[in-house]
Amino acid sequence: MRAAKGVIVTAEKLAPAERFREEPEMTAIPGFLVAAVAHAPGGAAPCSCSPAYGVDEARMRRYMEVSRTADGLAEYLAEAETYLQV
């Protein structure tokens, strides 16, 4: 039994379906479980997405400082929208 009927996949890059057919062993989540795909470049920030980008240590420190309160987290998320150009 699964907890959900499907998952929403976020991806730094979108690849054509042919790519998955060429290398099915590289598929981590089978297509029948995917409810939606969201293109989210920079979506792992401030953490890393190797090899695209590394950890943004300054932003991680900022998150750790301010996220202890709901107001601080809201402030950080507002900053992140600007930082990530969402």
C-alpha cells in the first residue's frame, strides 16, 4: 500500500521521453507513479544539485539563523523568491 496515488516530480532540467527509454535503468521513479512534473531550475537551493551547483553556505547559515520562528521563515522565503527569481 502506498501513501499517495502519485508524486509530483520537480526537475532542474526537463528531458525528452526518448532519454528515459534509452536508459530505463536510470529512472528512479516509474512514470505510472508520476502525477505531475514541475520544471524548477534552482529548486534545490540553497542546498546542492551536483553537478549543476553546490551548497550556498551563506544562504544556509541565513536559513538556520532565521527559520527558528514562523516570521523568520516567512522573511527567508520572501528573500528566496527574489534570490531564485521565482
